[in-house]
Amino acid sequence: MISAVIIVPAAEREAVNAALELEGYGPGNLSVPMRGTVRVESEEQATHYGFHWWIGSEFDAVSAIVESVTSDAVIVHDGEEETRIGFELFDGQAGDHIYVPVDPRLIEGLTMGLGELATPGRGLPYAPIIPHPSEQTWPVLQLRGEDVVPISLQANPQPLIDVLTVFVANQGLTQEEMDGIVGAVGSQAGNVVRIADMIPASWKPYIMDRATVEALGYFGKRE
């Protein structure tokens, strides 16, 4: 048996599912919401959909059906009878969670601005905000170390530009760092950008892992 993962853009989900069902594979295979190749909890935030399949000799036929509908499918398989592959592969690639403290006056604007790049026009945040029980301690954005932003061709970068401009005015970001982020967004439209690569250099010393934020009292725990 082959362990395979197939991921397609959200816009192609129904067409691929229909094509698979027409050939006797289905229905509704593509049911796992994803952002790029990273699983997400909310379908509203999905830019892609995927599924894991233990499959035998039909693998080539299924792959051909998917690829006949979309050229943007991601198809990964182990090729042998190895059992440890599947969505675990993508979760492993996504890495552990990282946490970035952000000025509470600006954190919502930042996650909404990033959300507008991935899911334009939906008014959805990109990453969850984790508050601290103490109002004196900044909240953090929860990200995956290898998470990605699929920058839509329809993305409106202005909300992100607006909040980054405020960061610069408050000396929380240099103009050079802002220009680099905005430039990357403009040049990478239609592509997938690793979120960690968008974190400005001056913020990187403040990035924390899960153990650290828990020890600091986030998630309702206190020191």
C-alpha cells in the first residue's frame, strides 16, 4: 500500500472531488482545510484542501485524475509500504509553534493585515492572538515555525502597510524593515511565503517557544 497526501487549491476542491467521484473514487475526498501545506482548524481560513489516502495500484490513476483538473496539486507519497507518512509529514514540516509578542494596540491590525494576504476580502485574522492574564504583559501571535502565507493575486496589501506604518512611527520597526516586508509581498503575489521569513530582524530576539510562553503565564497559567 502507498501512503499518499493530495492537496489542491480551495478554488479547485469541488472540481477535483467531482472528477474523482465520477471515476469511482469518492465522494468528498478533499475535506481537510489547509493554508498552503499546513492544516488549519477553520475552513474559513483555508486556501487549500487535502486528504490522506492509503492506496494501492490505483495511485497513478488517482494522481492523473487530480492533475487533469489542476496543475497546482501537491501530491506526496512514500512510494513503498512505509507507514509513517501522511499529514504527519506536513505537520512536521510546519514545525513547532512560535510566539511573537506584539504591542496590544497593533496586534489585531497585524494579524488581520496578514489574513488579507492569504484570504482577501474575508476579514479573517491570519494567526490567533494569545493574551496574557496580566494586562501589563503584551499578547503574542501564535505561529508555526514553518507556516506559510499563500499570497493571493487578489490580495490587498494596504491593511498590512497601514499597520506597519504605525509600527515605524512608534519605533517598533525600522523603515528599512517595513520596506523589505512590503517589497516581498508585492514581488511574491501568487506565491507562497514562509511566515518566519517575514518577521523583521529586530523582532527575532523576542520570539519564544511554547515552553517559554507557558512559563510566563500565558494560556491561563501563572509563574
